[in-house]
Amino acid sequence: MRSTRVSPSIAPVERAYLVGITLPRVRREDEIENLRELELLVRTAGAEVVGRTIQGRTRIDGATFIGQGKVEELGQAIHDNAANLVIFDDDLTPAQARNIEKRLDVNVIDRTELILDIFARRARTRQARIQVEIAQLTYALPRLRRLWEHLSRQEGGIGTRGPGETQIEVDRRRARDRMAHLAKELEKIHRGAEERRKRREELFNVTIVGYTNAGKSTLLNRIAGSGVLESDRLFSTLDSTTRRVSCPGGQPFLLTDTIGFIRKLPPHLVASFKVTLLDVREADLLLHVADAGVLRCEDHIAVVNGVLEEVLGKDSRGGAERGAAGEDGTGDAPGGDAPGFRIPTILVLNKIDLIEDAGARKALRARHPGAVLASAATGEGLGDLLAVVEAHTGMDFVEAEVLLSPEDGKAIAAVERTTKVLSRKLAGDRMVFSVRIRKRDLAILERVAPVRLRFRSLA
Ligand SMILES: Nc1nc2c(ncn2[C@@H]2O[C@H](COP(=O)(O)OP(=O)(O)OP(=O)(O)O)[C@@H](O)[C@H]2O)c(=O)[nH]1
Ligand SMILES: [Mg+2]
């Protein structure tokens, strides 16, 4: 029996030809940059790029994406460059990929497949492997017929005819069974993670997020002196690593490095990396690391913000810059932010060592007023960064008064569970609890009783 598992479609010797398209409102320079990124992805996957083309189109062709005539041209280019793989920067429908493949007789994949391939290669832990496989199967299900055609062609003889409908149905069922099994496995791992998480709850959790290759792992290594793999390839990190670190003032916190994001990150991947992305959802503070040295730094920041919104839910995140000290830092207005619904975020403009020009640095600062300019490589700016983190750890707790009925045992239990009770007194028929509570737990409390926040004493 053949396996329904999708094997990485790129072998090390593959010679890839890249295809991008520009629709009327897409700028050509943007697509050039997109193809440059695609090339990085291809190299990360171990293939060689032998040529590229950008097609200007007024609309997408339903059958072949780029249109019949362009497919013919592409055929010639593939022949001239001895390419054996065509990679589209945009996602193809299964039918489009099938049609183009039939014409060109080489393997045709799209950006999503490429990213899935890279993830499959990079996955080291059981959790990452399961997450990638679920994403691959989700992607493959509607394409099973196409994969079968691949297989039959590779094995020769049978031509391009797919297997009978029955076989595909059997395969679909097997793929679904496998997905259900993997989901259960993941659930088990998830429960283990839950345990670890409980243990971590005591400390302030800072999570590093950012575009792939921005320098997230380098930053963790630099701050925590750990040995997480840093490389100039994309998606070096698929699993989270957490280290305990101390602020200059001695306040300890946990620093977690996570998976990088990218433009058009396949939605199946975001969905299946939920467990890994828990580190993002449960952070007290996010460090959004961006590579200040790349041309499209702002675009990358926007992409990461978009993925964060997807992961956290809209309105859950403090603006990348609003969260930085100075603005958010001084405005610790009780009740102002709904805790638990947003995560303060500090934008870290990394690789600042690459920007020597004082004018360029000034412009960066002006564009991102709340950001910290830093270099994980040289250590520049990391003192400032830690000071900002320290200010946030201090703001993590608030004092509040909770009003309860003395008979409401459930609410009292919730107060005792989530807060440090400073005092209790009776006021009329109500109990007034003065408590110290982590901001993010306020929402839990608000669900059981009215909460009145107290300004912290300035004395
Ligand atoms: N010049 C310079 N290079 C840096 C700096 N920080 C990281 N790098 C380099 O950038 C590349 C990517 O660094 P990583 O730390 O692996 O990036 P990452 O964000 O963890 O990437 P993924 O895990 O792949 O998403 C490596 O070659 C680093 O040496 C910096 O401050 N300055
Ligand atoms: Mg990394």
C-alpha cells in the first residue's frame, strides 16, 4: 500500500525556476522582492534557483493561472535552463497545478508547498513533526488525485492517468484517520505543556516574535547565553525555547524564542502550530523583533502584526509601538487596558549594527517612536531593552478592591485562587477584599465580582 503521507517534494539536486505574477495593482518592485524571498526559501529547502520570471497579468487564468501562452513560454525557459521544478510565488488551485504540470512535464509546486517542505525538514521534536504533518495532510486532502498522478508518473508506464476513484476515496479516509490520530497525540503533548505552563505561571513571561531571520534566536542567545541554533536560513526555529533571565535590577523573567512568521504563511500551518503558538498567547509581554537592515522592514512588521492578530484574535494585542515604555510605560492607568485582552508589545529594531548612518537611524526612530534599536549580534541597545522589560515586569501587578457577598463561596474561592489577599473587611452587607493581582488575571476576577482598581501609591 502506498502511503498517503506527502513526502518533501524537493530533492537536493532540484533546479528550480521561479514564477511570480503582478496584477494591475501590484507593483513590480514588490514582486521582485517577493521572488527574492522565495529564492531564500528555495535555498533553505536545498534546491538551486536557475531562473525566474515575473508575468504581468490583468487577471488570473482559471485553468493555468498564467494563461496558456505564458505556459508555453515557461516551457521554453525550463528547457533552456534545464530546470526540473517550477515554483509559483502564489498559491495554485489543485487543478491549475495539474494543468501546468501536464503541459510542462516537470514538478510544479507553489509557495505553500515549499514552506510545508521546509517545515517538514526542519521539524525536530515530536510536537513540531506532528504539527507539520497535520498541516501537510490538510493541504494534501483536496489534492490527493494530483499527488497520485505524480506517483504514477514517477513510477513510469502508467502515463498521467490517476488512480481509480475508489483508491482515492480509500486514501482520503486513511488521511483523515491519520489526522484524527495525530490530533489526539498532539492533545496529549498539549496536556504535558499545560503542566509546564502552570509551573511557569509564577514568573513574568516574555516571548520573542518576529519575521523569520529577524534575529530572534540570536537575541535569546545573547540575553540568556543559550545555544539555540541561529542561521541565515529561514525557519531555523520551529520549537519554542524558554530560558530564565534576570533584569539588571535582579527581577527574574522567562524569555521564550518562537517560530518565525513570513508573508503568506500557510493558514494550515498557523492552525496546526497552535500548541507552539501558545507561548505567544500566554505571554505577559511580546518582543517583536524586526530586521531593521532589510528594505521591507515595515512590510515585515505588518505581516507579523497580521499573524499575531490571527493567533491572538483581533484587538487582543497592544499596538507594536504603543506597548513600548514611555507611552504604555507611564500610562499604567488602572482599568484603562482590559487586561487579558491585549498583550503589551515592544518593537525591537534589530541588526542596527548594519545601519551606521546617523541620519538613517534617526529616520528609523522617527518612524517607530516607541521602538528599541538594538543589535543582538554586538549587544548594542540590549541594556535599554532589558530596562524596558524590567519596567514592564514592575507593571505586571495591580492592586484592587473586590466587593463580594460573604455568602458567595464560589466568588471568594476565585479571589483566593487568583490574587494575593492583602486585607478583608466588612462594609455593610458586603465583603471588601483588598488584593494584589496580576493584570492578566483581572478578567477572571471581573467575571465573578465587581472589581475596583486602586492607583498604586506613589509614596
Ligand atoms: N548583523 C547582524 N546580524 C544578525 C543580528 N542578529 C541576528 N543576525 C543574523 O541574522 C541571521 C538570522 O538570525 P536568527 O537568530 O537565526 O534569526 P531567527 O529570527 O531566529 O530566524 P528563524 O528561527 O529562522 O525564524 C543569522 O545569520 C544571525 O547571525 C544582528 O544584530 N546583526
Ligand atoms: Mg530562530
